[in-house]
Amino acid sequence: MASHSESIIREPLITGKNITYGQITDDVLRPVENMPGKAWWIGFSVASLGALLWVVSISYTFWFGIGAWGLNKTVGWAWDITGFVWWVGIGHAGTLISAVLLLFRQNWRNSINRSAEAMTIFAVICAATYIGAHMGRPWMAVYSLPLPNQYGSLWVNFNSPLIWDVFAISTYFSVSLVFWYTGLLPDIATIRDRATGLRRRIYSVLSFGWTGSVKTWQRFETVSLILAGVSTPLVLSVHTIVSMDFATSLEPGWHTTIFPPYFVAGAIFSGFAMVQTLLLVTRKVLGLENYITMFHIESMNKIILVTGSVVGVAYITEFFIAYYSGGEYEQYTFLNRFIGPYWWAACMMYGCNVLMTQMMWSKKVRTNIPISWVLSIIVNIGMWFERFVIIVTSLHRDYIPSSWAMFYPTWVDVGVFIGSIGLFFTMFLLFIRVLPSVAMAEVKLILKSASEQAKKKLIDDGHLDPAHVDFYKDNLIKFDSVEHSDYEKV
Amino acid sequence: MSSTKYILGVFDDPDELMHGIDKLQKNSVPIYDVYTPMPIHGIDAKLGIKDSRLGYAAFMFGCVGGSLIFGLVYYFLVHDWPMDIGGKNYFAIPDFIPVTFEWTVLFASYGMAFTFFFSTHLFPGRAPRVMDLRATNDKFVIAIDAKGNIPHEDITNILKEAGASEVKHNDRKYVSYE
């Protein structure tokens, strides 16, 4: 059946009184159907300036070559691969929310999956630009594909993790795109059927002629489920392969078997932090407090806490194994993280990722929006430094002391990085302007079972265990979008 | 002869819609299709629609993708240009697994998605065949082919009794064509 009453001890996923199916459409489409407000324009202006910086810096890099960056013979990978791994990691949360949480039937994903998936796609685009740029001659990217050529044909080396990475990232981007767009079809159809004139024509083309008939929905659900099923191992494979770019080398600090799970946990960690950064602002600016509730925020914080702790355990394991291996280069690399010239980067990494997130054991912190937002930014900073430490600190002093060196970024390095953030936000802001940022059909699905009003009705009807009702009411206290006075009498 | 082509029962609530389907079926009124703004579970079983076979399509496409890239890599690294890397085996199967996995997933996803689009007639630019524009927003619509299904008044009454907020007698099949 379409609805059944959910246990009262579960927290509501949609708050507010008199939410109807039509109300959900109106609320979600408000930014799409109206002119954007001041906040959007300010954000968009700043983001486009950042994107402009990216265009300038990346063009400079393409024109003059990667000599424009601060790389040297010893540190041959620095901000480029740091930025690449950072962005790919951020992308992982979108797939995790849309695929893994779907398989686990976590209904709270329904209102955040759309924007998280969009974030995945934009983050992977940012990551891919780094890959293109770091080749120096970006048109040579074609040689990473196994295409017949005049040298024999000389094929690409499928024994190399770098080639696996080409396949992993391109597959990941393609599959995320089809997953996202298929999910968008019913919602684009909703915009189409409410619009007139040219807008209607545009959204009509984009909607692929979606009708919402029984068969369409049945197949749609099958496709979503199977895509979730194949995306789950895919997302794990992507960061596993990214980590193998390092782990299969003989570089001390990189050559460890713990890298795949450690990178995957770190990716989910940083991805959820970025989702949190974006959604805490989005829900406020777009007025989506009833759909992205405190329960969603706290759940994401719990995932950040868990994955942050997994990452912490991985750090400790790494240190122990370096000691236990007895390899002096390995031992020196890890010691060098603290006593070497990049000690401050290691402090940022361990401090931001492990120490700061441990604050989230406290419920007060998890349910405090400003603190959560600041912590999510801190996690993103920490995860950037994690990649910087792994890449630059390991490379700058590996074997021969005569080739030890430092890495100093040029303005182009900084410009490409800051610019990629601008590019990301430009794409995200355009997305929330032209496409529904919440999956309306999926939110409508849970309105009758998991909304506050449905649960309120159950309470008003009686027949519930008073202890459960009290538990439920206690849980509601943290919600900022609930009228608490309604619950005083019941 | 009335000019009504389709009778639409417009419901505000999915449970009432299900009730409406039951009532129509009890009275042996064939249902043309049902349009809803969200997936409603159980409706396909009621209308006698068989389970989707897209899963098989995904499996087959996945097999094709995996075999294709595995075969290609075998050709590249073992047959066409074997590379001696410290005397190791040319046919290094573990190294083939990552790309084989990626293409299995890629082909399964795209093959299945395009099969879905193809079988459901979804493609960019297709004119949407919509019977009621609110069916993608907040209304749940049962469509009944009016031809042969007479008397229309009885159908209207059945739908009203089941809780339809509105019953429409449409002279045109689709309202979305300009």
C-alpha cells in the first residue's frame, strides 16, 4: 500500500503543519520558478569570480606548461594531485547517499540525495580538470585511452593503476550522471507541467516526455535500485583505485596496504562534510527547513563522526606499521611529518580530521547548526591537508638527502585551487536555480508515513504507548522547524 | 454517441486511488493507465503488470562490458604487445580486474538505462503524453478508455464513491499537445 504508519519512536523526516503534495512541489520549486533572491546573486557573483580565476589560471597553465606551478624534480606531484584526490573524495558522499543509503532503505536520504548527487558530478568535474591540467600537454590525454596509433599500436599499460584510474573516474562520472539524470526526469516533468511558453518547451525536451504512468514508475524503480546496487561497489572501487595510484609505488609513506579502506573512509568523511556545508546554507536560503530537518543534519554529523574516527584509526595504524616494519625510510617519513619542515601541515591534518570531529560525540554539537557548519569546513580543510601531507611531505624527503627539497606554490597553483572551488560553487548555484534541489517525488513518497503531521495525528488518535510518545516528544526538542507549543498539551 | 474519449478519475490521496482501482475492477471496468506524481507500490500488481525485466538486461549488458574489456586487455597485453616486466606473467589476471569491473558497471548502467528509455519511449524531445497536467504534481489520476466502457455515468459514480475529488470526461486523449 501507499502508506502505513511508521513507528512513533522514529523521528519525523518532514516537519511542518498542513504539508500537502502540492505544498511540497511549491516549496521545492520556489527557487526554480521565481527570480533568485539577493543571497543567490551575491553567492553567484563571488563564485563566478572564482570560476574566472580558474579560467585564467588554467589557461596560463596550458599556455606556459606546468612549469608555471611550483613543482620541482623532487616534488613532482603537489597541489594538482592534492586537489584531484580532494575533489574526488568530496564526490563520494553523493553516491553514498543516493546508492548505499537507498540499499539500506534509509528514507532520510530522500530529501538530500538530489543535491548531493549534483555535488558529486560537479566535484568529479573539478577533479577531472586537475587530471587534464597536470598532464602539462592536456591534448595528450588521448594517449591514456587504448586507441590504435601509429606506434605499433602501442597500447596503454593496463598493469598501471594510473590507467585503472582513467577507467574508474570516467565510469564513475558517467554512472553518476545517468543515475542523477534518471532520478531527475519525474521532477523535470513536474516543472514542465506547471510552466508555460518557452520554459515549458525547454523542460519538455529535458523531461524526455515523462508521464508518470504505472509502467514508467515500475521500471524507474527497478532502474534506481539496480543503479544503486552497481554504484555501491563502484564508489568503493573508485577511491580504492585512487589510493592505489600511491600504494603501488615504492615511495615511503605511500607504499601501504591500508590505503584503500583508509582512502574510502576519508572520501566519505570529506564528502559528507561538503554536503553539510552546502545543505546547511541551502536549506536556510531556499527555505527548505521542513524537508532538510535537524534529523538529517544530525544523521550526517553521525556519519562524519564515524568516518572521521575510522580515519583516525587508520592514521594510528599507519604510524604503528611504520614503526613495526623496521624500515628506516618508512619510519623517517612518519617521524618527518611531525619534526620536519611540514609539521604544521600534519598538525592541520590530525587536528582538523581527528581531534575536531571527536566533538561530535556531544549531541549538543551535532544539533547545533553554526557549529556543525564550522566543523564541516574544518573537516574539508583537514582533508585537503591530509592529501597534501601524504603527497608533498612524503615526496619532499624520501631516500637521498641530496635531492631533498621543499615545495612552494606559485600564484597559479593557488589560482587553480581557489578557482576550482569557484567553479564548483558556480555550477552548484546554477543547479539550484534551474533544477529541483530536492527529489520531490521521493519526498512525496514518505509524506504519509514519516512526516510530523502524520505522527501528530497518531498521537492525537491515542492508542500509543505513552513512553514511546514521550520519547518522540523529547526527540523533537532539537528540531528548529517544529512548533513546540503544539506538543505541550498532548 | 458521446464525444468523450477518456474518463479521468482525479484523486487527492494515493490510498483513495487504490480504493478506486479496486472498485473499478470489482465492477469490471478496464483501466487504461494510472498517472501518479510518485511511485505507488502495489499498483502494478493490481493492474496485472508483470515485473520489469530490466534486471536481466542490466546483467547481460554487464557481462558484455566485462568480457569485452577483458578480451581487449588480453589482446593488448598478451597477444599484440607483451611486455616483459621482470619476467612476470604476461597474462596477469589480477591487474585486469579493475578495468573489467569498471566496464561491467559502465555497460550494465548505460545498457539498462537506455533499455529503460527505449522501452518506455523516453527520449529528449518526445512530446509528453499527459492526460492531466496535475498528475506530475499532486493529483493521482486513473484513466479509463471511454470507448466501449458505457454507461459513463456509472463509471463516474464508481469513481466519486471511491473518493475521487474530480471526474473528467475528456474529448481529447492528451492535453499536453498544443
